[in-house]
Amino acid sequence: MPVPIPRQRAIPAVESGQAHAVSAPSGPSGEGAALSSTPATPADNPGSTSSAGAGTGAGTNLTVLLIEDDPAGSLSVPELLDSSGKPIRVRTARNLTEAGRLLTDDVHCILLDLALRAPGNGDAGKDDELAVLKHVLRLAPRHAVLALTASGDAERGAEAVRVGAQDYLFRDELDGRLLSRAIRYAVERKRSDRAERRLTESKLRAQENARLERGLLPTPLLEGSSLRFAARYRPGRSRALLGGDFYDTVRTPDGTVHAMIGDVCGHGPDEAALGVELRIAWRALTFAGLCGDQLLSTLQRVLEHERESDEIFATLCTVDIAPDGRSAGLCLAGHPAPLLARPSAAGGTPVAELLPYDNNGPALGLLPNARWPRTQIELGGSWGLMLYTDGLIEGHVGTGRERLGQDGMVALIRRLLDQGLGGEELLQAAVSEVRDLNGGELTDDVAVLLLNR
């Protein structure tokens, strides 16, 4: 069966609103030959300025789809001009089925006659006076809609706006200037509504993600310990609260304080999720009494089962501090050695130095059946122990290729300690200075943990 060609009318008019009904010839496309033509633009193209509900560019004509079934053609649409004086193209559909075929992505606004019969409803106003409008809103959720109703039926028009139309007009009082302005307003209002809705949805998703990520960050369990705890965390991913770095600190019933810090290779959400899994597993295994090589071997099995690919690995540093606080055991799995700060004998600048890393074992997930030796460390009576990830030492220094490195970090911490900084202030100043030396935000995750006695 041949597809009916929708008729197209163009009525000459000027901005004064004076118009005379003149029927324009129809071309094969179903649009008046006297009207300009613009190719359709995919609605999903983010750079498109002529997609449904979007604003229009300087070289783009507005296109309107008129849906009405007046066989006598008494519903006259005057010639319409956009804000730059270019003609607004008008397509005409006799029913909703035909409207569905003509509702392409270059249509910006729909003029809907509310007297149109709704599908499955022999009487347009018998069951639901706005059934046809609701059908069109479901059919074209991204398009602006102007409802046309009879003169004096303002209540029906207002109800159409409440249902979802951008505005309403009286069909027997159409005026070129008024209608052109109403179309432009409807298009911009729809575009603004969609942008606001996307912004609201984005904010809600961001708030939900933030709550989730905050819930995944650790809460140190140090009840009964005399040690002071401080930590700083900066994910490398933009607008994220959680990265592939992870840390935790707990005190077991025997009085031993256990601390760890780790880094999953990569920076995406999968790496962040794996870091959380390893941290929770570490806490559970620590409370179960595992320590040193036995604990790291078990964590490696967890990583091997949970990682997305065999190329994923994680570095880790664990410390178990004796109940008296004067000694500790250290295990390194491909991770930078912690920094130990102690007061100098002469009472001058505190001594800050890296702990031994000769017994550094491989990162988790690299070698099967690997072993991680435990090194005994003497801490003394008063000390500060700083655990960190490589994001703190791999930032650049200045505009060249030189990186801060561990030596640069030790010198930086010594200088900050000499200024009397400690705890949260020390970590805040260290991370801020590393960022400044880098010339901007660090691209890698940064986690720093500080325990003081």
C-alpha cells in the first residue's frame, strides 16, 4: 500500500502577524517546495545543535511537526520565522501513525491539536480529554510540545501544560509572530528542562556514589591504644572519593596494633573495588590471628580469585606494633618502605629515615608460592611511623622529568617536622607541597597513614 504523502502548507506572513492562507505545493519529501530543507541530525550526537529538544545553531532551521486531522484544512499555520528571520519548516501529519514516521531527529517542536482522536478511543474526549497528548508525550519524550485547543478552553490548555506540554495556544487565534515566539520558547524550555533533569540525575548519582565510597573508607579500630592515628587520602580519578589505594589500622585483643597500606595497579573503579576487598580481607584475617607471610599468602589467593585479569597486582606494606609500642614487625610486598621519625638525641631536628627494605618480597599476584619475610624493627620510646603509597613520591618536581622520589620525600618530611608540624597538619602540608611541586593535581592515587607514640 502506498504511503500517503503529508500535505504541507505555507502561508506568507510578516512579523506584524498579518497572514493569508495559501497552500504550498508538496514535494516528494512531504514538505512544501517553497520551504527550505535541512538534513536530519542524529539525536545522540552530543555536538548536534538541531537534535530534538536542543538549541539551534546559526545555520540551522527550526522544524515543526503539526499533528491535526482537519480534512477541510481550516487549521491555518501562518509562515513562521525564527529569531534570525529564517523560515521555520512545517510538516503536517494527519494522525499519530503518520506522525511517528515524520518524527525524525531534526524535528524540534510538535504542534498538537488536542481535538485529534487518540488511538483506541473513538471519542477523543469521552474517557480522557488529554489521551492524545499523553500518547504523543510517550512517543516523543525528547521533543517540545505546543498544545492547540479551542478558544476559551484555557482550562484544558493549562491541564495540558501540567501533563507535560511546554505551552498551549488557541487554534483559531494563531498569529505568525506569536506562534513563532511560542515555538522558540517551547524548544528552549524543553532543552532547559532536559538539561536540568540531567543535572539533577547527575547530582543524585554523585551523592549516592559519595555516600557509598565514604562507607567503604576504613574506620580505624584503636580502642584502648595510646597511639595517635592520622590519614590523608586523595584519589587520582576526577570527581572520585575512592581509588586503588587502600589502608587500615586495627588493634587486636592482645594489644598489638596492626597497620597496613596498599596499592592496586590501575586507577579505575574495578581497581578501587578490589582495593576495598583486600582491605576487608586483611582486617578479617588479622582478627583471625594471621600475620606476616601467612596473612600475605592468603591475601594473594584472594586477589587471584577477585581480579579481572592475571595482569592485575597489588603492592602492600604491613606493620604489627607490639603492645608496649617499642618494636614492630614489617612485611613489604613490592611496596615502598615506611618512614620512621624519632627525636634526635641533642633535641634538634627530628631524625627521619626509611626503614630497611632489603627483605622486600614481590607484589601480590605476581609470583605463585611467593614468600614475604618479616623484619623486626626497634622503634624506641617516642616515634612517628608514616606509611604511604607511591603516589606521594612519583610526582614531578618542577617542569622537568625529575620526580620527587623517596629521598625528596624524606627531606620534605624532615623540614615539616622541624617546623613543629605533626599529625593531620603534617600529612596535609606534605600532600599539599607534593602537589605544588608537581605543578598541579597528582595523577596517581595518594594514601598516607601516620601513627605516633
